Amino acid sequence: MNKKIVIAGLLALFAIAGAGCASKQTAAPAAPSQETKTSAEQNNTPEQTVPDSSTQSAENNGATQTPASSSTEPTNTKTDTVKSGDRQTQQITVYYTDTQETGLKEQKKEITFPSELEKYQKAFEALQKSGHSTLIPLWSEKISVHKIKLDNGALTFDISLPDEARLGAGGEELAIDALKKTMFQFKEVKTLDLLVDGQSLESLMGHVDLDHPMNR
């Protein structure tokens, strides 16, 4: 009788031990499920960075648009530069005489002109006014220019010559020399012809022969 009780007790202990092992085996798989959830959460983390990268790309696109508007500024500078070059300035030598008409006196002057023909006009105007009391112009301001022409190095002046602009023999010779020296300093001018009201006169003021054309 006592053996049966002992055996029954042992069986009960084995049953309890077996139940405990079974409960441990069923509880063990619960740990991996938490790890899987954690890895899923980790995988969700980088997905949230995608909108940030798109935002940065949009910001970068905005940054590249900024210099595009400033690139138009040099164009105006270039346009302004082209306009300022329409006129040229040159220093030339102009010839006058003294109060006694003893010879030619030279003076440096600066002329500004938009074209080659205008250059000769400005040089002739410089002959008509010295700006100094000791330098006497041989070409009166009352003389006007009808036309200026340059053809293959041949420069032609067509002028009007009123009576009050005429000089004596000495003054006439100096006036022609002053005109020649002033115009022949331009290298492109090979010959010079002087007309009065469109006519080739034998003498400019009636004292000195006038060549047609005058050479260097």
C-alpha cells in the first residue's frame, strides 16, 4: 500500500516537472517576436528621411535659380560700353602765326569726332581759333566748309571765302602752308585739294598760285 502511494507521488512529481518544461518551451518563442518588431521599427526610421531629401533638393533648385537673375547684369554694362565708343579723341598739331606774320607757330590741340570726315572738319575748325592772343589764326571763323571728301587718300575741301577773310601775299602763303601741315599729319591723306564754292581757282586770295591737288 505504501509503495503505491510512493509511486503515485513520483508520478505526480514527474507530471508537474513535465508541465513546467512544457510551459518554458511555449514561453520561449515570445522573445523573437519582440526582436522582429524592433527591426521593423528600425526599418521604418530611414523611410522618414525621404521627405527631407526631397526638401533639400527643392532648396538646391531654388539656390541655382538665384545667380540666373544676376547673370543679366553684365549685358547692360556691355551695352553701355558700346555706346561710349561712338566718338574718338585725338591730339593733333595745329599751325598759326604771330602778330607780325613772321612764320608758322604750332600748338597741340585735342579734337573729338564721331567719324573720319568729321575729324578733318574738327581739324579745320581748330585752325580758325587758337585760344591764345599771341597765336593768330590764318583761317578766319567767317570761312565755312561746304563739303569734305576723302577718296583713296585724296582729301578735298570745298569752302566759302568772304572778302573779309582774305589776306595779303605773306598771309596767304602762310595760310596754305598751315592747312597743308595740319591735314598731312593724318597718314591716310596723300593729297589735298582746295575748292572755293566748288571751283578750282588758280589762286586762293589772288597772290599765290594754288595747286590742284597739293602733294605732301
